[in-house]
Amino acid sequence: MIQSDPQIADRAAIAELNARFAWLIDHENGHGVPELFTADGRYGYEGHWCEGAAEIEDFYARRRQRGTRKSRHVFTNSWTIFESDDLALSQSILTLFATDGATEASASPVCILHYSDTLLRQADGRWRYRERCVTPVFGRMPRLMEEMPAGARSLAPPARSPSAGRVAGPAVPIPGPAVI
């Protein structure tokens, strides 16, 4: 007998959240991305973090100031484990196609990145990112957070979770540098 996945609706909601994240960056220049995070959400890589909606919005505002950008964020190989009814850990691979300015974009990816997410179900039932951590896998990762103003944070990676014995957020340990 085939057993159904009791969390299929949650998996679909998290997949939709990832798709919305990519769509907002590719088609709305990042407008709306902060609303996909919890109020205290973190987004960063290698010690560079935006914390909270205001810092995440500031990051995308500065990115828009750089001028025209054409991009497609293609997320694949996604999987999710549920730590509880309201806490999920997710992993995915981003293949980024992008170009700045009005030039024709290459069909070759700019980079391939590993995303490790911690997600929390909110009181309204929607899943939101508590943390998005990115690790480069192939190619040169855009280093936009390093251009943040003086008030921005340059922090160590997330603290280890005593119950899970791993970095809060990643479902599996990722070799190499700390992540976004």
C-alpha cells in the first residue's frame, strides 16, 4: 500500500515560497522579498548578513541602484525535512543566469549556489524564511552584501543548535565557507 505524505501541503507551500523568492528578484527587482522572511529573518553568506526586513529591503534597494539587471534564479534539487509542525529545514541548488545592463545575457550560468533554509510557519499558517544561507558551489558568487553601508552586519555564521548538533538552518553539514 502506498502511504501518502502527511506534509504534502507544507512541501508545496515551501516550494511556492522558493518560486516566489526567485520571481520577485527576476521580475520585480527584489520588491517584496523581505515579506518572505520572518520579522527577524536573516539572509547572508560567509559572515555577511542582512537581519530583519529593513536590512533585507536595503540590500535589494542598493541592488536596484546598480542599474538594469536581467536574471533568472532557477532553484532545483529541493528537499525539506520537518523538525516539528512549525519548523522546517530545506536545501536547494540555485543556478543563476544574469547580466547587468542592457546587454544580451549568456545561456551559461553565472554561478551555482547551495541554499540552506530554516523556515517557520507563521500564525497565519504561511511558511516564511527564518534564515537563508548561501554557499558557492561553482563559479563566482555576486558579492553584493559586502558592499553594505557601515551600519550593516558582518557576522559569524549562525550558532550551532544544541539539540540538533548542527548549524541552525542547514539540514546537512556543508563543507567550505559559511553560507547565505
